[in-house]
Amino acid sequence: MIRSNFSFLQVSILTAFSAVLLNSCSARVQVLPEPVVEQTLFRSGPICPGAIFCSVGKPGSLNFKGILVNKTGEKPIFLEYYMSSFEESFPIGISMKLDQTWHNLRKTSTDYGDTVRVVSILPTDVADKLLSAKEVQFSFSSRDNTSTFTLSSSNTDSLKSLLKDLKEKLDSQAKLTITNH
């Protein structure tokens, strides 16, 4: 009698083990999430109109930022302007005068910290006009006032060079693909 229960127990364990083994060896496709780089960021060096020393994030500095959006292949370019957090009230936006035409740039974000960073999108047509402009003025507006800066010819050339280099790097960047070997 004990012997028959023992073989029933053995058969039950063997059946359970076989079911687990067969289930784990099924031919179903497993979906495993892969790490995906959603965007690649490019940032130009800064220019600081009217300043001797210049660095990224210094109040009064300008620089460009380009992003390769890997999902869509888009390559937008942004203009970043930094100012002291104590300098201005609520920032409204940035405008650029290229030769005789003003272009209002759509503000996309404002980051607050030791400095305030105002980020505006630079449309492709405005970027192309900037590269061929002879005279460039930059204007920043807050709730209280508007500050306008006329860039010197060397600052204008530097700004054009920074934009050209960023566009070349951004255009040469291909959409990333992930392959398994």
C-alpha cells in the first residue's frame, strides 16, 4: 500500500516537472524591450555679445541646440538665451532682426536656476536667412521691458559659423538603428 502511494507521488512529480519543462520550451515569440535612443542632442559653443569672457550658460550668452529625433528623423534647431535669474521678470520671448526683417521665434521652454534659459525654436527658413544676413540684431522681451542687442560683425560671423557647424553635424547624423547579431 505504501509502495503504490510512492509511485503515485513519483508520477505526480514527474508529470509536474514535464509540464514545466515543456511550457518553458514552447515556440512562442518573446517580446523583449530593447534600449532605444530616442534623440541625439547637439549643442554649439556660445557667443556673448559685449563680453570679454564667454561660456555656455553665462548670463547674456547665446548658443544653438540641435536635436535628432530618432523616431521621426526630424532635426529641429533651437536658439538658447541665458540671463541672470535676478535680471528680468517673466520672460516672454526672443526675436531676431535679420537685415531689415524681424522674426519672432516661438518660445518652447524656460528653465529657471542660477541662470534663466529661454529656448526658442529656430525655423529652417529663419536659419537659412541668418546664414546669409549682413546685419543681425537680437531682442529679448520680458513682462517689464525689451532689450535689443546689435551684434558686431565679428559676433555675427561667429554666430553664423556656430549655426553652420551645428547644421553640418546635425545633417550628417543618421537615424540610429538597433540590430541584434
